[in-house]
Amino acid sequence: MPPEASLRFKIFNLLTNFGKMLGCYFLFFILLAALQSTFPSFDYDKYQQTEIFELLKTQPWKFAFMAAIFAPVMEEGIFRSLLKPTEFSLKFFFCCVLFMIGIAFIPDEAHWSLKYGVLGGTLLLAFYALGELIPEHIFRKTCYWLHRYYLINWILGAIIFGFVHIFNYVDTFQIDLILFIMIFPRIIAGFFFGKIKLENRGLIWPMLMHSMNNSMVLLFILPLTLSN
């Protein structure tokens, strides 16, 4: 298949899977509405994404950057880079993990753009160092092992991806039925992000799909916030 045709197919597949994911969201919310009418005692307002909405009100452009660029790159780097990986995606996974660890040690007072810029530059050096310090045969063996168990990696990654988003609602890890319902759309999203990674054979595709998913929400709520 010519490169142009291959790219067109991958873009079409991206849009198709994005549409399927939205369809699953739609079905989920229909079922949720039915559940609410059947069990009106369920308190769905018990958990709120307070910190996220506060960031949206106080620093909307930072929120837009985090939602449309930072989160898709970092989260897909952690949750999908090990799904049928290449040597590049393995190194990228370790860099994303180091990045998230590094953020914890930088003071909150530091400007967010400076914080992410300095860490990003440092991790470019780390990416290069990993290739120099770790023998190639270790990367090959790791890739072979992860390719064999890709299905487990795909499903488990989607579930963990969903459960990590519990911290959008609570400060410490806990789980109940309402919280599980809250994060279930993220598990759906994680499934489709893994699916597009496998089908299009590239980490850029789940990043794009993740960004499209988050940007769709931004298109609805950011203009309202800026107008107030």
C-alpha cells in the first residue's frame, strides 16, 4: 500500500474508532439515565471534579494545554507505549514515568510553563541516555515478551487508566459503585485508545484520539468559562 493510501486509511480508522467510542459513551449515558430513574436514591453529586473546575476557572489556558496536549502525550506514553512496543516507545515510557516523578519534586510555586519546559528538555537527554546505556538486545527481548501478552496489556491498561482517574474526584484511593460509574467512560476510552494503537501501529494515534476526546469537552466548556 502506498504511504499516502496508508495514511488515509489510518486517519479514516482514527475517525471511525472515535465515532464508535462516542457511540459507546452515548449508550453508557442512556443506561446511566435508566439507572438514575430506577434508583433515585443514588447520589451522583457525591463526587465532584472540584480541582479540575477550579483550574478551568482560574487558569483556562493552562487547563486547555493540560487537557489537549499534556495529558494525551503523558498518559498515552504511560498506558499505551507498552502495547506491542518498539524500542522507541519503551524508551518513551520510561521518560514519561520519570517526568511524572520529576513533577512531584518541583515546587508548586514554579510557573507551569517553566516547570514542564525544563522537565521536557531534561527528558530529551534521558531518552538519548537510555539508548546509550541499555543494550539493544534487552529492548528486543522486552518487546518480544510484551508482544506475546499484548491482549492482557491492552485490557489491563484500559482498566488501570480508568481507575487512575478516581483521583479526579477524591484525594486518596477509594472505590464504591458511584465512583466506578464515574470512571467507567475512561475505561471505555482506554479500550479504544489501545485499539487504535494496535490497528494503526503507532503511539501518535492514541495520542491524537485522546486529544480529540479531551478537546471535544473543551469546545463545550472553555468558551463558557472565558465569557464569564
